[in-house]
Amino acid sequence: MLETGARPSEASNLIGKDIDHESHLLHIRGTKTENSDRFVPIPERLYEDIKDTAPFEYICHVNKSSYRRLRDRLRREMNISMGAKTYRNALVPPLPLAEDFTPYCLRHTYCTDLCKAGIDVRTAQKLMGHANISVTSDIYTHVDRTEILKAAEKIQAYLATTPSATPMSKNA
């Protein structure tokens, strides 16, 4: 889900024949809207893991039980990586990861990463399988402090090379 932006149900339905080995694209057959049926680039590290999947073999073996185990393991690993303490192999509260985190949140991370990589919002919309661009831009793309600081640098660079038409006061 993190590497391709696939929804959990889409990820669990992917099979080997969905891999386009020539162009390293993955055919995600979403059912939510007409736009959900899409091709997304496969990052090289993921391609290496899935390239030998037989045509009718599932790429990702996920059912409700294994999804819960995946979710719990992911939450645990993320909490530990964020500095959570353990005692006798149990996590010690308070935990840094938001209580409402689910693997579906990785779609938001994928979309935000597209934005950070300089992918325009229309392309991100297609890769996410959204019918409406406002869903992509308003819900799935998040701006963090890093993006604000990059914008500040760009503004400063622009202002440094642009002659000022009128002097501005120090209070502006």
C-alpha cells in the first residue's frame, strides 16, 4: 500500500499477471470507481520482491486474520521506531503512534510522497484512482513543516533576484 497507493482490498487482489515486466507498472483493478482501474509505477525495491510471482499467484496474501496481524505488527514496529519503550516484550504506554493509525493511512503517505517528489496533482489523482481531484488535493495530500521551509527558501530566492518596485517597510 505504501509503495503503490493501493487500497487494502486492491492489494489483496493483485496477482502476478498484474505486473507489467517491460514497463515496471502494476495494474491495480480497483472497483470503487471507473478511475480505480489504473496502472502505477512499481518502485525497484518492490519489483525485486514480486517479479517472480507466477501469473495466477497472489502477490500479497492478505485475508481478515492476516490483515489484523499485519496491522498489529506494523503498529508495534512503528511505535518502537518512534521511541516507544518495551518491558518483557510488551509496549509501555504512552505510545507515540496515533491510536487510530491503520495501514490504510499509508495511502495518504503515498499521495503526500508523490507531492514531495514533484508529481503534479493531476498525475497523483490518476495514480491514486480518484474520480475527483479535490479528494487527492484536499484529503490525501498533506503539507508538513519541511514543505513550508522549502517554500520559504523558494520565496527568499525569488525575492533576492527580483528588483523591488516599491520600498517596503520593515513591518510589512
